[in-house]
Amino acid sequence: MEISDFLNSKAISVDLQATDKENTIKELLGMLVKAGAVKDEDKLFKILISREALGSTGIGQGVGIPHGKTDSVSKLMGAFGISKAGVNFDSLDGEPTYIFFLLLAPEDSAGPHLKALAKISRLLKDKFFRDRLMKAKSPKEIIDIISKEEAQAK
């Protein structure tokens, strides 16, 4: 599974404006709505926030992967965003979060959902990869950086 299989190219931002956890999730989700990928924004937001209540998806090293399962999607989909200022995302290491992948998965898809989380986590452990993402100036550049990294990881 490649990130390009589920990352919506119209739901990428290199300049998220949100300054807190809830609004960051709303902004990422809003990009998927604007891209026409999802509809039920309020329902999806509640699902994502409920997942956060179980434990923060801020995994540390400046990375957050808010995610949830829903019957509102038929396949795994994702949005991506960079916050230049950083967001208090209740991260495991207590540090601000800058890089966000938001994932929505169908209710019955444990396998692809977990594979996507593992793949993202594995790639984002690399500080140089995170640094390249942070310096990206456009959504196209984000896609190119991710594609190149995935090709090298094969």
C-alpha cells in the first residue's frame, strides 16, 4: 500500500491556519469535504474527536495522525497538512505538532487502516523526511517528496 493510494491530492495544505487540536482536525477534514471526498462533516468530526478522547494521535516528533473509522466512506482516504507555527496536539512527547495526516477508514477495514498508520509512522520516523516535508512550498511538492520516499523504501 502506498500513501498515494489514499492521500487525496486536493486535500493537502502546506500552511494550516488552525492553532489548536479541534480546529486542526476541522481544517483537515474541511479539505476532504471541499475536495468532494466526504460529505457528513459534523458526523466525521465527532468520530475523530471521540478517537482523540481515547488517547492523542499526536505520536511525537512533531507528527499527528488523527484517524477514525466510519460508515461514511467506502475506501481509505486521507488529508495532509503542515502547520508552520505548530499546534498543541497533546502529543506523547509534549512537543508541538507540525505534520498532520488525517485518515478516514471504512468501519470494516482494520487491515488497510492499520497498514496505512504503520506506513505513515514508519516514513515519518525519518527526521530528514520530516524536514523535507516542512520545507515544501506546494501540495505538488508534498506529493513528490512522499512518492520519492516511498520509491526509495521499496
